[in-house]
Amino acid sequence: MIYTPETSANILAAMQSIQMSNNGWSWIDNDDTLIKALQTAGYTIIETAAGVQAYTRRAQEALAAEYKAHGAASFAVPTYGTTAPKEHAPDYEGMVLARQERFLND
């Protein structure tokens, strides 16, 4: 497929965002051309009420393996279907982000 320079830049930026994330996934624009290009490249696309998420194949395999090994006690959140909120778990991501914010602002 041949894309315009703008579309190509958008696809490459989305791929970089996904690959450079620490979780193997990223939010992407809800654009049919972008979604089809990422799926062709091997990414898993999941549309949610909050937006569109793109996952690497390895991230999806790791989530599936973790959930299969530990079930409901797993830290992995299934990406298909509904999930029950885990109110008892600390917000580690929030703590990390707060620490980074303090580091950057000090």
C-alpha cells in the first residue's frame, strides 16, 4: 500500500509510540487507515469506549500467559471482556508517575 507522507508519518509515529511504551501498548487515533496498517504490521488493535489501543504481539502473549498462570489473582488485566475493579491493590503506576513528576520538577 502506498500512503501519503502525512499518513506514513502518522503510522510510523504510532508504531514508535507502541514500541517505546513500557507496557507494549499505546492509545492511537481512531483512523481506519492507521488501524489497518498497524494490523497488517502485526499489532493487535482493541477498540474500547475510551478509545483505540494498539498492542504488540509480545504484550498480548505476555498478558495471556500471566492471566492463564494466575487467573483472577493475576496483575494482568484481560483486554477482552469486562473486568472487576481491584480496589484493594495499590496504584503503583500512579506512584511511579508522581515520583517522576517530583524528579522533573525539583
